[in-house]
Amino acid sequence: MATVRPFMGIRPRKELASEVASLPYDVMNREEAKKMAEGNPKSFLHIVRSEIDMEDSVDIHHDSVYDKARENLDRFIDEKTIVQDQEPRLYIYRQIMNGRVQTGIVGCTSIDEYESGIIKRHEFTRPEKELDRINNFDRTDANTAPIFLSYRKNDGLNRIINDWIKFHMPEYNFTSEDDITHIVWVIDSEDIISRITEIFKGVEYLYIADGHHRTASSAKVGMKRREANPDYTGEEEFNFFLSVIFPDEDLFIMDYNRVVKDLNGLETGEFMEKAGEKFEIEKHGGQEPYKPMEKRTFGMFLGGAWYKLSAKPGTWDDTDPVDRLDVSILQKNLLEPVLGIGNPRTDQRIGFVGGIRGLKELERRVETDMAVAFSMYPTTMDDLLSIADAGMVMPPKSTWFEPKLRSGLFVHRLK
């Protein structure tokens, strides 16, 4: 059912892996990317955020930025910073964060199966964000960043992966500056590769965990190549995109918190009164920020104090997998009717803060440029799978996965 196939990965020389590997392009802005790559000409940010090598006056979506990405990728290859395997391989990618381990298979998955729904999505995408990666992938002639996929755990796959790890030395093993360990094994056995691909044929669905825009962009680049090659067979590399595929039991979703710029014209007392119509509100007595420990509870930082909000019964539909999400409960019962945030995808008055930044960041934002902040209980993998299986989509900014996949450890050429 699910196609996972080996590819001839382009990847760093063993001794350069830690220098090349970078955070994904979409977790930082231009200034942050430039600072991260400072003094490191081998950072893969020179390819996925190539505007860092250009004057700040150049728009990040200008054609020259994507030409620069191609130039930098070609330079990495010419200088043998990254080299291509000579035979198709699968790879194992393990990440360790705070003692927690997630281990996935790196291979290529099918644009047709994305279009047909075998690869399931749970978010909408924005055309302008798709276009950015379309241009990067198309101009570099490569998937320069992997898609983060998941599958319901499979004991057969687990055994094969664990056996390979037990009896083979890793190709890469390093700890990045954010204290996350990255370990990669190369599967070079045709028999094991065949066994893995056969097991995936029995996996009913794959699920996009993170990277909806990269997935949509990869599919559109593939379709564009098909139009340019009407005699395509379906086996060409552009029919597939680079993916790292993890069992659902390994994955960890962090809270994705909200900050709002103003109280929609309300005085603090009026706001609290309106919020109290749908939520029980009590002041938090602890010294630390309030971190929700169960569903249907929220933290709120307002006027220098933390409060605990508990959604009142009847404010959500337990039979609806989207409506019962905490992000939906907050949006439907407070952010929209009280604070006037009708469309959180486009409204400039709301901001989103990934849990990796900590709850002190919410306090900092309220003390600088925002009026109120909300800490969230994280969405679960069960929530994600249920919504994807129902063919539904989550509200924007519902999930924050950690650790992030590093870019530059694997590149998939489209020709």
C-alpha cells in the first residue's frame, strides 16, 4: 500500500556531518539563519536559506536567491563536502533528545500516493509558502529537505531496524549545538532493503507529521517534471520525494502556545468577565508559569499574573476530532468571540510560540509587544491520526514536533 524506495543519497563526508547539518529552513528568520551559519561555510543553511549569502536588500523570494541555492549546492558537491552513494540505499536516522529516542527510516515516498491520500495530511497549506520550496527544489533539482512522516507502529519493521543497529556501526554520530544527538546508519544490504520495502507495502497509510508545505511543493515539482517529460514511466526520481518515516509511538509533540496583541478594545475586567462565560478561571499561586497538565485546561498570562482556565462542559463536541482539540476549544470560545481573532491563519494580531522556547517566552512577549498569552496542553499523536483518518484538518499551529529533522544529512536528486 505505501511505497518506500531506496535512493542514492547525497550526504556529508563522515567527518563533516556535524558542520553540514542544519536546522530546517522554516524554524528561523533570515537574521537568525545568518547568525547560525556565521563562520561555517559548510552549513546547509547556505542551500535551504541561501539569502544569507546575499545583501539584506534582496527579497528572500527573488529568483537570484534560488539561483544562489543551486550554485551553493553545486559547490558543496564539487568540493566533496557532500558526496553521492553509488547504489540506492535506505538509511536509519535516530535522534535523542533529553533521553527520549525516535528512530526512522529514510527513503523516498510517492507523489501519487500523496495525491491519492495514502500519504495523509492534517493541515492546509498556503500557496506562497509552497511556491518558496517549489522554487528551491526545482532550481536545485533536488529535495533539499526531508518530509517528516509517521506510520502506526509495526513490530516487523521495529525488529529489522533494531537488528541492523545492533550489528552495524553508525555512519554519523554527533550532538548538535541544541544538545540533540543525531545517529545515522546506512542500510547497504539488498535483502534488508527488500524486506523493509515489502513491509511498507502492507502499511495502509503514512501520515505527514511535519512538513505539509514541503510535501505539497515536492508533489508539484514532480507534476511539473511530468509535464515537461510526457513519456515519463513513473520510475523517474522526480516521482518521489525525500522522507524520514517514524513509528507513531516514537514521536513527541510539544505545546504550541498563543499570544495576542490586544484585548480587542476591552478593559481587563470586561475581558475576564467574558472569558468566564466559557471557562472556569482561577489565579495560579505558583512561582512558575502555569503549564497545563491535562486536556481542556489552559494557562493565561495577563497583567503580570498567571491564571488557570478550565473549559466548561458543553464548550466542545466530543464526537468531533477537530472540535475537541484544545486549540479549537480556545479558538471557538475565547480567541474568536472575545478577542476577535476570526482567522488565526491570517490575523496579524495573534502570534504562535513553539513549546521549545518555554513558557518564560510567553511572559517576555506580554511584557514587550503583546497583551495576553495562553499556554496549551499539547495535541497528541492520537489526535493527529484521528483527524487525518477522518479526512479533516487541524487549526493552524496545532502541533510542534521536537526534535526537528536536520537538513543536509540527506539530499535526493530529482533526475
